[in-house]
Amino acid sequence: MKRRSQTCLVLIFFFFFYSSTSLTHLCFAADTISSGQSLTFNQTLISKGGKFELGFFTPPGTSLNYYYIGIWYKNIPNKTVVWVANRDIPLTDPTSSEFKLLENGNLVLLNQSKLAIWSTQSTSNANVSFQGVLGDDGNFVLRTGVRPSDIFWQSFDYPTDTLLPGAKLGYDSITNKVQSLTSWRSSNDPARGLYILELDRDTNNDDHFHILTNWFRYWRSGRWNGTVFSGDPEMNDILNFSYLKNENERYLIYSLYNTYSLSRLVMDISGQLKQFSWLEETQEWLLKWSRPTQCDVYRYCGAFGVCDENNLPLCRCLNGFKPQSLKDWNMSNFSGGCVRKRYLECGDEVGFLQDNQQIGLSGQNFNYTFKTAGDCEQSCLDDCSCNAYAFNSSCLHWSQDVFPFKTAYDEVMFSIQLRVAASEIPSSTSEIRKPTSGGNKPLKPYIIVLIAGSIIFSAFGCFLFAYKMKQRGKLGYETSSETSLAILPVEHEREQGKLELPLFDFNTVATATDNFSNKLGQGGFGPVYKGKLLDEREIAVKRLSRSSGQGLQEFKNELILISKLQHRNLVRLLGYCIDRDEKILLYEYMPNKSLDAFLFDPTKRILLDWSRRFSIIDGIARGLLYLHRDSRLRVIHRDLKASNILLDEDMNPKISDFGMARIFGGKQTLGNTNRVVGTYGYMSPEYAMEGIFSEKSDVFSFGVLLLEIVSSKKNTKFYLLEESYNLLGYVWRKWNENEVLEIMDPTLAESYNSQEWMRCIHIGLLCVQEHAHDRPTMSAVVSMLGSEGTLPFPKQPAFTIEREQLSDVLVNITDAVSINHVTITKSGGR
């Protein structure tokens, strides 16, 4: 009996000990979390009526160990998620992560390193307790513990892809808060996808909702008539819609006629808005309604594919093209699109096939210098990157994939002319042609004879010159017995002492790269390979592709420039190789790849804490200052962007890719070019529109890059997240509204220095001002980064176009911003 009593006492002791150590996680109601408490991996909140559950989850069907905080229906067998907190920044180790309500009212998601990767940013100075409560409507709210009606944050204000009954979809003109739905990236990836449903705010009188992808609106609802959106009466068969409008806000909201049923509106990955109802008998979601039709969805048939509702299958390829995957095509998966029936290389005999499909405006570049259809065709023919053209009072080129789409608007439509191999063109349809340097008139026979004779004579003279030079020991080839005429200028630079680099023979490079087998990526220059020299130095090898848009001039440019530039924040060129048609550059290998591989990756950007980002910003600024003022050459880079910033093993930044750079001499401050090159989103307005470049052009690019670094958002992709056309417009708006902290990457919440971070935002805005004379020099930027002095107030940045203004601007864009040179697209060090 005594032993039994002792055993009971021991059990009671352990029970109280365990209860006290677990108090912070277990002592809250089933639907509530209080200040200082947190949810861990194996815990959830369940709404009072048992309808919804909140906790950690991983999407079904995924092979990745990614975890998210979300809300889903509690009693539905197949987990149906209706809201996701950290949709763009997944967790990789949920067992040591926390979903915590801080004492100041801020709800944060802490990763395994205890860094906040997501938060509500809802702090309060009030000396009260706070609660997070999950309701039976699927809404998770933060409120004060004193007055439960004091709700200061709710998930309904930040929907993901699903609109539940009682949630708003609209716009608040007082707070500028937008409630929109953004599709998942795929069925097992909740990250922001391609399609957005939002309130149309283009006009003051019409009340519509539209779906868009990128900035293209491909569907718009009918106008609200007081009961339903016109043209879609079936919307109100199950859901009771209301549209409310006043001077402060406009929004759509709905309720259920049968409050015991389950229904949801979803912006689906298919590009359609879908309404589902739950069938208890069959235990499945029944699709009740969807808009738009499948063929109205932008890119439904992929690149070079056309949707036709009157035929089966729905998709067909444009003339001269075939399905990329016939197997997928036969299974009605058309997303892979179409490819040419015959692969083209630059210089191949080509022609143009007309497709009678009327093409809407998407992805084309305008060129107003060509006044006739013939000139427009010839200009496309002479540009190897041109895939198609159209002419209707103005010349349009498609230099990337063509995505035909239907439109509900009174926009100009075009019959497109597609560039295809000569063998695909019927002899009666079009003549077979090769690129020329001027016009499309056939040359007379005697002119052809003269040109051919001149070419033969010139080639013979160059051959004699090369032979004499080689006999005198002045041509430094180590393996090649022939001399390509194209490389003579580069060899001349070597002879004149302008090249201060070792020349590698081709066999050495081939051996170092294991016969070019370890490919790191593909850029505008050509493929990049990893290699190792005999002295064990790791190298990155850039091999000029014959089909590259960059040619000998860019190769020569980069070779001469980098050989003369030495700075810790510039990538180091180790040597080069020229052998017949081979043109190769050998660089130091950068194991941490490029900055964009970290900055825009939801999982990797966590590795860039604030001190590291500030060091990268400072290093880039010092590298640019060296180029502009401190080197023996004055160099304008002209293509500064995140993918051209490489990171060494210590994450030190190295500016790379000097193929587009230009040298300024003497007192020159401005340059002008008819060939605008660079990357849209980083180009200054004077360069993009007029071809004028200077140090201030690089300063603009640096400002864009700086704002991307502090926010982890791409300038040219940010229109997917906010109503501003780009990141610059968003930052400028938040700056003027004193809400600049909303710009910050949430992963910096625990590490950032507020003074440094705010100063970087300020400097970034100074750098992207519209007029070049308003921007600081890089010398001033470096000084501002390292001091605490007062900064001038910035003026409005360039290119802060709102989405509703974009349709008016598109028709005025020139071809000055049509070229996009990408250096590396595949992950891997270099």
C-alpha cells in the first residue's frame, strides 16, 4: 500500500512538471492563440463549430519538403486549403519553426533559425493582451483581449486564391488596400501564380471585375446591374452576391442561400474563376460555374498555339509549327505550346507564312521607323531573334515566343507573319530569302559578279597577310592551322599590347571542361561551362554560340575591357581562346552563382541577412565607382542587373558581363547609340527612349538593383502583386504614405538595421529619378552609404506607370526597349 502511494505521488509530480514545461504551447482554447503563445508543427487551431482548421501543412502531391501555414476545411477528406500565410516563402524544417503571437500584437512565422519569414506587421503600443481567433467563416482575426470587437488584422483582408462567403473582393480608397485573388503557381505549389482576379478601376462609371496575367486583361465581367453582373445570371443561382460602392470603398461580397452548404470561389491555375459546391453524398467538390471559357484564357495553348472553340482538340499550332509534345497534346495538356517544324539557325534560308489568326497585343515590340510592310518584313528577316512580324500602319516584331489570345476589347488586331524554314513555304506562297544588309530588292547579275570578285580578292589578300605574319612569328596560335578573318581585329589588339591576358589553346580548354560536359547555364553570349585548369583553379568558361545575338564586337569588347580592369568587386578574366570559329572567355569560378539566384528564391533569400545585403550593396557601388572614375578607363556598363552580379565563396559581389559596356574618353560625359541594348526594367528613360547613355544611366540601374535587394522583389514582375506597374511605383507610393516598412523583405525583420535600411531606400529613390541631372554620381552614392548626413528629397522616379494607365501607354512604346540580354538562366555556380 505504501509503495502504491509513492508511485501515485511520482506520477502526479511528473504530470505537473510536464504541464508546467508545456504551458506556453498547450494553454490556449482550441480556436484561440494568445499573446506570447505559439503553434508548433504538430498543433492546430480549430474553429468553434469545427468547420475550419489552421496549422502547418504541405501541399498534396508535392515531392518537395516545403511547409506552409494555412487554413483548410476541417471535415473534408481531401485537404482543401483556402488561405496561405507564407505562400512565397515555404519552410523547410517545420519541426523547429513557430507561428507566434508576440506581446506587441504582431503575428510572425519563425523559421528554424528563428528569423521571421512572414508577419502581419500589426504592432501596437497598447498595454493590453491580444488574441488570434479562427472563426467558423474561415476568417482568422487578431483582436484585443479586452474588447473582442476590436479587430486590427484579419486574413479576409489578405486572400490568396479563394474567396469565402463574407470576404471582400475590392478596393479601399482610404487605405489603398486591394483585396484580389491570385492563383497558385501549380496544384501543389501555393506561390503566386500567373492569374489575378481584381476590381477593375479603369473607369469611374463602370463596375467590373477582370482577370489578368502579367498586365494583360483577357477577361472582364459584365457591369453590375444592381442584382448580378450582366451576362452571367447563373452566378446568383447558388451564391447571393452584393456589390457595395461608396466614396471610400468598392467591393464584392457574397453569402449562401443555404447556410448549411459549403461553397467557395477560386482563381484557378487554369486561368478561370471557378465556383465550387461541396456534395456530401459523393464527398467531392462539384464545379457549378466558371468564367471565362477555356479559349479566352491567355496562354492556354502555350507558345505559338491558337485556341478554337469550334474544333477538337481546342488547340492548334500556328502555320509552320507543331506540338512540342504530341503525347501531352493528345492528353489535352496544351501548356507546352508549339515549336517550329524545322529548327532554325541564324543565316538559314527562311521565309514567312501568314496565319489568319488575328493576334492581340502581347509581347510585341513597336518600330515606327519602317513605313511599309516590305521594310517591316526585311527588318525582321535581318534580325535573327525576330520570330514573327505584323504590319498595320506600324511595324511590330515578336522577338520572343508568340502567344495569340482573344480579347473582349476594341483593340487593334493583326494577321501575323511567322518566320519559318524555307522548306515549310509552298513555292507559290512566298519567296525563299536569306538575311541581307539593306532592302529587299534583288541584285542585278553584274553587281553580284562584282561583289563576288571583291570578296575573293579580299580573302586572297587577307590570306597572304596572315601567311606572312605567321612566317614572322607574329600570330600566336598554338593549335589552329587556319586564321579566321573575323579574329584578325582581336589579334591586332593583342599585337598592339591592348590585351594583357594569357591565350589558351582550344585543347587545353576542352580538357579543363571535360569536353564541355559540365554546363552551368545559358546566356546571351552562349553556354557557360565549369572547368578546372591543371593548376587546380576552378574556372567558368563562356563559349560564344554561333547563333548568339552577341557577336565578335561584344566578345572583343569584353575581352579588352576586363583585361584592363582590376578591382575586388569586378569579376576577373583569366584568359581567352580563339581557334577558327571558337571564341571563348575564361573567368574565375563563382561558387555562389549570381545574386538573382538568392534574391528572388523564396528559400535561398533567407541566407541574405541585412548585414550581408548591405555589404553587397556597398560592394556593387564601389565596383561601379571604379568603372566610372577610378580605373584607367572610364567605363559605362549599360547592363547592370541582379543576374550580372556574381557572388564568390564569401558572398562578395562581382560585377560581370561587360559585352555591352562602352569606354568614355577625355571629357566625354554622354554617348548616343541607335542600337539600344540592355534589360528592360533596369534601363534609364533617356537610354531606353533616346539611346543616350552616361554614368547616370548606370546610376539608374544601380538604384533599381538596390531597391530589389532591400525588398527581394523584381522590378519588372512586381505588377503581379500590387496595382503599381512596377517596384519603383510601389516604393514611391509607400514612401509618400510613410509606409515604407511594407517594402521590406519579411526575412529581414529580425536582422535589419532600421537606419541603414531606410537610408538605402532613400538612396535608391534618388538614383531612379526621371531626369539624369537629378541623380547622384556613384561617388556621391558611396559617400551617402557610408555617412549619416542629410539626404535631398527625391523626385518622382521614372516608369512609375499604374496598371490602369498601361493600356494607353502600350501603343506609344518604341522598339528602344526590345532587347533583353540574359547572362545565366540555369542554376549553378560560375
